[in-house]
Amino acid sequence: MFDFSGKTAIVTGAASGIGEAIALELAASGAHVIVSDLDADHCDQVVATILDRGGKATAFAADVADPAAMEALVACAESETGALHLAVNNAGIGGVQAPTGEYPLDAWHKVINVNLNGVFYGMRYQIPAMERAGGGAIVNMASILGSVGFANSSAYVASKHALLGLTKTAAMEYAAKGIRVNSVGPAFIATPLLTNNLSQDMLDGLAGLHPIGRIGTPEEVSALTCFLLSERASFITGSYHLVDGGYTAP
Ligand code: NAP
């Protein structure tokens, strides 16, 4: 559907769920994908799938909460392929569930470090590389919880709301330099983040919160993300795009 031939793309959190689906779709559409995640073996598995399907990919294990690792990730993209054009700052964690008045301080800092600081560290090094490449496009993975609250998830909700402001600001700063920056807001999506932590009863309950009657798939989030990265979205920057089965419509 999209043509990313000749483009290099970084995807963080690319060994699982939404990030994996995006990495596979970008590679199937011609991009050389730098598959980045915490665990090197998991990165290698996604790269092997891409190579098996005739695509181009490189594995790079990195913690998004480590700025030096984010700088090295961009250096890897440039040294492997010559330039960086696209990035999806997707890695994220849910954090513990607790009311705000009892939220553990270390858990708060961990979520903010990965979900918010990790995206800043990513863009901090991706943007200069995209300037060197003559332009680019970035998608930051937010959530429906970037625009509405959710009880017992204050750190996650705060991190995703902040991501929207960070995205808008970077978009304003770099629009004239040919770098577009957008955020995506999925509702509940069937990935290990959800399926490993919730019972089938809870998953069924979540499905009922979406007017469309089910939770989403990683591929449905990937379709929107790839559109925003593509030239078909050439006039879209600084905005937040829901893929939520109607969750936030009421
Ligand atoms: P997932 O299946 O758990 O995948 C996330 C990946 O990110 C995992 O491979 C995880 O590694 C990795 N990761 C975690 N911390 C990292 C770090 N510090 N540095 C680098 N990689 C790290 O989750 P997902 O559902 O695909 O979520 C992807 C993104 O979508 C997240 O930002 C999430 O907030 C957002 N989102 C998800 C949903 C949903 O319902 N699934 C809804 C809205 C938004 P480990 O497995 O080793 O921890």
C-alpha cells in the first residue's frame, strides 16, 4: 500500500505487539528497518522474519530510557544505510496500577522515563539525523490515554498526555525543515502488554468499552502509523490521530 523504498526507519519497542507490526509493514513496503528493543534475541527474531520475507532490517538492542543508547541507535541507522528518514517512538510500558495518592514513586519515575523521556531522547538524536537527510517523518506512540483519564494509571496517563505536547512542539519547530511529527492514539489493542496481564473476562470487558465491539489489532495501528509516515500524509504534522474503535467518541 505504501512505498518506503530507499528510506531508513527506526522503530523502538519493535520486538512485540504494535512495534513489531509496524516494523513488518514498513519493511514489506520497502524500508530498511532498524529493529530496536530491550532484548537482542527478540530484535534478531523480528529481523529474521523480515529477511525471510525479502526485506531489509538491522537489529539494535537499546533501552529508550538511556540517551546514550538512543544516540547510538541513530548512529547505527546512519552507518548501516547512510541516512535516517523515518522513526516510530513506540516503546512503552503500562506501569503499576494504583490510585494517585498511593502511586509508588519509583514506579512513577520508571513510566515517565520510558514513555516520555524515552521519546524525547529518541527525537533528540533522530531530528538532527533527519535534518542531515534533508527531511523525515516521526510518529510518537501515545494512546487514547493521551486525551482522557483512566483510574489507577496516573503515570501512564500523564506520560501519554505529555507526549502530545512534545509532539506538537517538535512539529512546529521542524515543519519548515521538512520534518513532520505526529502522534497516534490507539485504544485497547491485542498485544502482549494486554494479553499477558489480563484475564479473558477482563479482555471481554474492555472490548465492551469500544463502540465497535472489540479491541483492536496491532495491524490496525500500523496502518495509521505507516500512512502518517508516508508521503500521502505530506500536509499532516503536529496532530494526534486516534485509532480507537470509537472509544473516545461518547
Ligand atoms: P508490548 O507488546 O509490550 O511491546 C512493547 C515493546 O517495548 C516490548 O518488546 C518491550 O520489551 C519494549 N520495551 C519496554 N520498555 C522498553 C525500553 N525501556 N526500551 C526499549 N524497549 C522497551 O506493548 P504494545 O501494546 O505493543 O505497546 C506499544 C506502544 O503502544 C506503547 O507505547 C504503549 O503505551 C502503546 N499503546 C498500547 C496499547 C495497547 O492496548 N496495547 C494501547 C495504547 C497505546 P519487553 O517486553 O522486554 O518489556
